[in-house]
Amino acid sequence: MTYEISSWPEAVGAARAAELFTTAFGAEPAGVWASPGRVNLIGEHLDYNGGSSVPIALPHATYVALSPREDGRVRITSDGAEPGLWTGALADVVPGGGQPTWVSYALGAAWVLSRAGHALTGVDAAIVSCVPTSAGLSSSAAIECAVGLALVEVLGLPVGRRELVGVCQRAENEVVGAPTGSMDQSASLLADAGRALVLNTLDGSTELVPFDLSDRGLCLLVIDTRAKHALVDGQYAARRAACERVAAREGVDLLGRIADPHALLERLDDPVELKRVRHVVTEIERVNAFVALLRAGDYDRIGPLMDASHASLRDDYEVSCPELDGAVDTARAAGALGARMTGGGFGGSAIALVPAGLVGRVERAVEEAYAEHGWGPPRFIPAVAAEAGRRVR
């Protein structure tokens, strides 16, 4: 049996959020906003190292129905959270404030906006989502950005999308405590349908490049391994700290600023630092080659770059796991042109570039391999590049 994760049509997601809001609070919301999850094509762990990442937004989105309050109070509900309803003061949602983690994701942006001097009132909000959680598809940023868009609009705050990217990243870093870069929030707020977002973290620039596989007879298949995925357990932070430590010794803030990175690799004598930095250096080179192929419309040649990226993440950055490796290896053996893990790692999802006629065969092969290993059944998403967050009602 194949488990495929479907996205919701925009009208369905908006209606579900509005219905939950009305059921919980007895009134109609001021509006409904949606923001998508993302999948990164290549450039993993570069968004905090001064390289470029190449994500696309998914059609799978988080929907937030929201209305402002005048008393500084918060009532927020979610169909997938525990507890399902949280009430308190907006001023209480702070780093280390003891609120549930999902509330920190949902309202962390409010704390950042308030610290920046914006006047905030309370809110009532209802959240529903079809972005798979713990799958490495940025369900957290989808919540942050959907609520952030809603707050900016209903309160009339002079905050543009690029500034909101930074607001939502700070919320995840400081309120939630996950030391992520800006890729997830950038994809959720700046992406576009049919195109991939090239995010250069050295200078903050972005570029949209074509990424529409439908007329090439290809499919980007996301394989949700359903293996545990969490970025707040110290492993992600340890890898980031290693890169920052080397950069500081070299007198730069980011590894991507080092003038001769290959000379640096020759000088490093700590075996762990060598592996971490080697991934960053070679991944930056792979991203540059990958983007050049996308600009040229040469999608048939991006597969080997995906393969090399996974090998580097597995062997040098050491963020893969048996379920991810199994999905990648099996997909390639069944006909994928290339495959790699995506996201922060330690679980989550893999992606495979598959000829459209072979998608079913790849899915069946991965399912059979998982059954042979005694792993739970994977889930699949045929992914297309979707639009960024927006008001939907």
C-alpha cells in the first residue's frame, strides 16, 4: 500500500481554519493566511555557513485564521497540538517562558516584533496544517510565517517580506531555541510557483530560477522516512558550532567568506572539523553547478550532483540515518536519476529525481525495502514548486 500525502486545495485549507476558529471562539476570523512547507533541492547546512541553498515551496501549507484583540490576551488553538487550546497573555510568550513548543512556534514572531518596537495587541488564532511534521519539510517555518503574515496585515505593521524572514528566523532561534538559518523562512515567504529560490546567505540576495519538471517527463518525489526528526536535541547545534569555530579561527564570520577554502582543508588537522568544513566547501561548489544547470534547463544532469550531496551529508557532515540512506539507495536502484536526503537530517525526508513513468516502481521498491528492514511504511509526496505565503481569505 502506497502512502501519499496530499495537499489541500486553498479553499479547503481556508475553510478548515475558519471553521476551527468559529468553533473555538464563536465568531468569524478577520482573515485566513497560508504559508507553505518547503523542500530543499540542494545546499544543505549552508544557510548558516555563507553558501547558497536552493529550496522550493511545497503546495502543502499551514493555514491560520486570526483576529486581533485589544486586551493583550491570546487564545490560540490547533487541530494537531497538545493541549489543543492555549490561553495567556501575549507578553508571557518569551524565551524560556514555559509555553508549549507549538505556541512558541506560532507566537514567537510576536515577541520579535514587539522587541523591535512594534505595538502589538492580543490575538485569537486557529491553526490547521497539511505540512507533514517531523519530516524535514519545515512545518515549523510554515507556522511561523503564516502567523507572521497575519500579524503584520491585521495590525498594519510596516514590515516587508524580507524583514519578516528575519523576524521568523529569530523567533525559531531565540524563542524556540533551534539554531537554524534563514532558508526555511525564506522559502515560505519568497518562493514562487514553477521556480526554485536561490538563497545566497553571504549577501542576502535571492534569485528565482525555473524549476518545472512536468514538461520534461520528470517528477521530484519526496520520501518521508517517518524516522524521528528534531533539530533541538543538540546534534544540529554541534555541527553549526564546529563550522563557526573554524571560521572564527580564520578571522571570518562565515566559512563561505574564506578566500581559499581548499587550502584551509589542507591545514585542518582535527578530523571532525575537517569533515564538517569539507562538506561545506564541496556543497557550495555543487550548488553553483546545480544552479547553472537549472538556468540552462538541463535537468537531466542534476542527478549526479544530488547523489554527491547525499554522500557528503552522510559521510562528512554525518547527518543521515539508515532510513534516509535506504530510501536514497533504493530509489536510485529503481530508476531515479539522483537522490539525496533533504532538510537538517537525523531523520525526515529524502528526495529523488524520477522519470515520471517510474514513480510507481520507485515507491514500491522503497516500501519493500522498508518492510524488509522492519521499518515503518514511508510516505510519498510528488512535489511541485508552489507559491509563497499569502492571504487566502
